[in-house]
Amino acid sequence: MTPHNLRHSYASQLLLDGTDFVEVAGLMGHSSPAVTLSIYAHWIKREKSQAQERLAAGIMGATEENSEEAQTPNRLMNV
């Protein structure tokens, strides 16, 4: 792990946590928020997309579990 990697990790985590690009630009010492946006925008979009996929998978998994639980009493009644 290099200092450069730590710097990117720090900025990335701030942005993922919802910190404004302007604030991150100031913390990183970038000349403007546009610099920060140009460096991290594509990465943030990809991370959010993956987070949405994980959330959808979690919801679908919970829905499937609920469906199985909902069917269990019916199966017991039919026995």
C-alpha cells in the first residue's frame, strides 16, 4: 500500500459516504471540485451500481425466504 493508494482510498470513502465533491476537493488539495469529479466520478458510479445490485439481491433473497415461509403453513395444513 502506497501513500498514493491511501489517498485514493480516503477520497473514495468520503465520496461513498456522501461527502460533497467540493469538500473532498478541499481536503485533497485539488485546484477545483472539477478535478475531483474527473478523477472519481466514474469510480463512484460503478460502486453505486454494484451497491444497487447487492441491495436488489438482498431484497430478492428476503422475498424468496418470505415466500417459502408463507408457504410452510399451507404445506402443514395440507398434510
